[in-house]
Amino acid sequence: MIKTYRIATKAFAGTFPVAITISVILALAKQFLPDTSLAGSLIAFALVAFYAHRAILLGETHSWRGSFRKPPQSTPAVKLWPFLWRMFIWWVFCAGVWIGLYFAQKSLVYAPSDAITSDQAMGLIIVSSAVTVVFALPFLAAFGTTLPAAAIGGNVGLSAAWHRGRRRFWPTLGRLWGGNVLFSVIGNGLLLWLLPETGNPGIDAALQIPFELVGIFAIYLTAAALSLAYTETEGEDPRAPGQTGTAPDLS
């Protein structure tokens, strides 16, 4: 578990300008453009996940000057789209599970004619979200290595992902629970306790930035867990054939 946090922290530090820039943009969008914040968040987090995997597996960094520095080895260009559509399929799957659970709960607990309160709706949302995490994470542990493969141009086939996931299922599932889930719960819980809403749009937007950084670092933890599963099954060198130089050390 310590390895997961160490790898994620190193990659996060190397791409921090990207993380803080996206955090500021998302915080402002949620405060001043709430109708577009969900779509914007999904796109932004998908981009973060893409660069997180490449930072972990290929050592790519991003400087404040905005120059994209390649790792020591010769890295071939990798298209973003193969990664993005796999990421969106994952989110659609999670959304479908969540929606099904929400309405299943609602139909079991409340009569069709009942008008539920906002607190009751929030309770349904929280329970549905928790059960979705429990249900979805095993699928991510089993097939999620298709994401690091897509990010660096590796074998993205589902059969290959299943082969990798089956071999490293339990360690990967443990890293997902102890990484993304644990950090998100503790981090957001502390921020909710320490940073209450003020009613001032500018201040609330600034206070939203730490929440976005927590969410982004949680993505790095997921990328670290999946990247470890990828390298532990494909070999310690994650690079595509023909790449030269020294591969990042994930040991």
C-alpha cells in the first residue's frame, strides 16, 4: 500500500502544474457555471487519468513553463482517444449501476405516490454510491489494466486485461480500496469539517480547490494501482517495443 502512495505522489509532484490548473478551472466552473460542471469534470478527470498513467509508467512530467518533457527513453506518440473512450465506458458502467441501485432502493423503501424529502433523496444517493463502489471496484481490478495499456500503447484487448487482472486481482483490489477509496473518504471528510461554505462565491470557489486536488490525487492512486498490476504481469519494463533508455522504477 505504501508503494501505491509513493508512486502516485511522485507522479503527482511531476505533473502538479496540470493538477492545480485543472483544480482551479473546475472549482470556478462548479461555482459560476454549475450547469456545465459535471461534463467538464468528466473530461478533465479523464485527461488527468491519461497523464497520470503516462507519468507513472513513462516518467513524463509537466513544468510550469508549459513545456512537455518526455522521459529519458524514446516515447512514441500515443493517441488520446483510445484511452478516453475506455474511460467513458467505465463511467457509463458505473453510472448505470448507480442509477439502477437508486431506483431499486426508491421502489423498495417508498411507495410510488410518496414525495421524498431532500434528506431522504440524499440518503438514497449516499447508499447507492457506496454500493456502486463495492460492486464496481472488482470489475476495475479485473479489467482495469486496459487503461494503462491504452495510455502507453500496450495491448488493450479485454482478454489481455482479464489475464493481467486475474493474476493480480486481490492485490489490485486492495490497492484500490486502500488508495482511492480510503484517501477520498478521509480527505473529503476532513475538508468538509475544516472548510464550510461561506456564502461568498469567490471564497467558496477558492475553498473548492482543495476538494478538486483530493479528487485528482485519488485518480493518481487508482492509476498507480492499475499501473502496478500492469507492470507486475507484463514485466517491470512497461514500454512498447522499440523504446530505449531506462524505464521508470516501480519497485
